[in-house]
Amino acid sequence: MAQTSKIVLIGFMGSGKSTIAASLAPKLGFDLCEMDTRIVEASGLPSIPAIFQEHGEAYFRALESQVAKSLTNIRHVVISTGGGVITNSENMGYLKHEGLVIYLKATFATVCERIGDISTRPLFQDSSRALSLFTERTPIYESFADVTIETDGVSTDALTRQIVSTLENLR
Ligand code: S3P
């Protein structure tokens, strides 16, 4: 774990993975990798909703796994995952390979507040279904986390500083 240069952010939709990854990567001098962007690129379609609409969730998950596999040996990178990446343990095998997994934890109320525009999230169209997913996934995020960061009410800058100092303490 020490000296890791592959940082993997996991957490539910709206937990702040993309925002924190974009803030953290330059602080560490690492590249930023957005898994959802890579999935969209691999699909040849314009967006995540378009992938779900044209081909369904199973197709999206297959692309997500291909992308996760392609990141097995990547280094000097902060990876922002999609919220459902943890539903396939093989994905986590690829991502955890010489990587440090940081779980960005937030309450359901916070993720609802942060998400705002739900149109880009096919699995957040119905809030009671989203709450079930949240409840189902919480123990899975916890089981894969090397480090858990509570994000409720904490600014991006403060979270970034907290993660940088956590990493320094691990070294
Ligand atoms: C998903 C989360 C999304 C995206 C897709 C599926 C999920 O990413 O990968 O819509 O299953 O939770 P974000 O967590 O960045 O919203």
C-alpha cells in the first residue's frame, strides 16, 4: 500500500468522486482518469444515458469492466469511478491491483442535494429506487475501502487536503 501512485475513488452517485479527483490529481502531480468518460469513448455514443437507452445497463457494465481491466497497471493517476463499479468484484480486483481505494462517504440526503440534474444519471431517475441502491451498495463500498472519508458538509478543498495528508501518513 505504501508509495501507491494509483488512487481509486469510489462512492455513490453524487458523493463527489469527479470533483475530488479533479482537485486531488494536480495536487499529487498525477493524471486524472474518469472511468465514465472512457466508457463513453469506448461506446462511440455521446453519453452515458445514450448507452443505457440504446443498449441497456448490461452493455454499460460490460464496457465498465473492460475499462476497469485496462486500468490494472496504470500508475501516477487518480481514478474517478462510476458509482456502480463495485457491483462487480472483478472490477475491484483490477482497480485494487497496487492501488489505494478511497471511499467518499455521504448520506443519501447529501447525494440528492449534490446531484441536482438527474438527467445524466439513468439509475437516479426514481428516488426510491436510488435509495434502495444506496442502501444495498453501502456495505459493498465499505468492504472495498482502504480509506473512508466522510464528506458531508466538508468543502472540496478541505477534503482534498485531508486526502493528501492521509496519503502522506501512509507513506
Ligand atoms: C452509475 C453511476 C454513474 C455512471 C452510470 C451508473 C451507478 O457514475 O457510471 O450512470 O450505477 O451508480 P457517477 O457515480 O459518476 O454518477
